Amino acid sequence: MKIRCRFQAEKITPQMAPMIDVVFQLLIFFMLTLRIVESEGDFNINMPAHIPSQMMTDAPVFPDIKVRLEAMPDGSLRMLYLGPNQLGNDRQAFQELNRQILTIIGKPGNPLTKDIEVEIDADYNLGFQHVISAVSACTGRLSKQGQVVRYVEKIKFAPPKRPAGGA
């Protein structure tokens, strides 16, 4: 038996007016929520036209201060160096390091010495007490009144080098 459909299918057409309204509402929403950010790296810096030559020659140039600590196989101190100079391997070596740092910087508390940096290069298997003594000798001393007199503020360490046979 054949079923006949009495209804004819009507063609459904989408209404354009509501879609246009939705698109305009989305457009207004995104326009209102947009944040305008200045581009990165756009700095307004007024650089001086020239640097007076007198300012450049007044500041003393301090040499790089490099302290090297060599270790024995048992972790004790073999030799303490300040630059190429050997200072020894006992307590007097650290006192001499303190004296030589003072002669390099001149006067403690000098504002010109705030940028001086000491690099400490210690062997990998050196005992920590020797490194602490070197840091203490480089940073300053105690005055007779018991106050700390600072020589150097910045201490950096060279990357450790493992011994050739180490893991």
C-alpha cells in the first residue's frame, strides 16, 4: 500500500535580520573589550648629545680581581692565588689576601668601589672552610671597635671544574 502525503513540504528560508543583529552585537562587544597596548621596546629616552671627556678620565679603572684556590686530593688547600701571585696555603695567606685586596681598592667604603667584583675559582674537591675564608678575606675585616669594614660587595664564583677522573 502506498502512503500518500497530503502536505507539501515548505521551503524554510533563514531570516537574515536576527543574524545581522547578532553579528553587530558581537562586533560591538569585541570593540568595547579590546585593550590597546603600546608596542614593546618603544622607549622615550633622551640621550645626552656628548659626554664630556673630563667625566670619562676622572673615574679610576679597577683591575679584575681573581682569586684561585687549588686543592690537594684530600680536600686541603694546596695554594691560594691572587691573580698570578702565590700567597701560600695557611692562615697568613688569607690575611695577605685581605691586605692585597685593600691595596687594590684603596680606601674602604669608597663609592667608586661598589662595582668591583671578585671572582673566586676553587677546585671541585676543596674543603668549604677554605672557600669561606677566601670570601671573608675578600669582603672585608673587623675594625678594632668590632664593626665590619667592607671592601667588596660583589663576589662571584667560577663554574666548578670536576677532576679529570671524577664522575
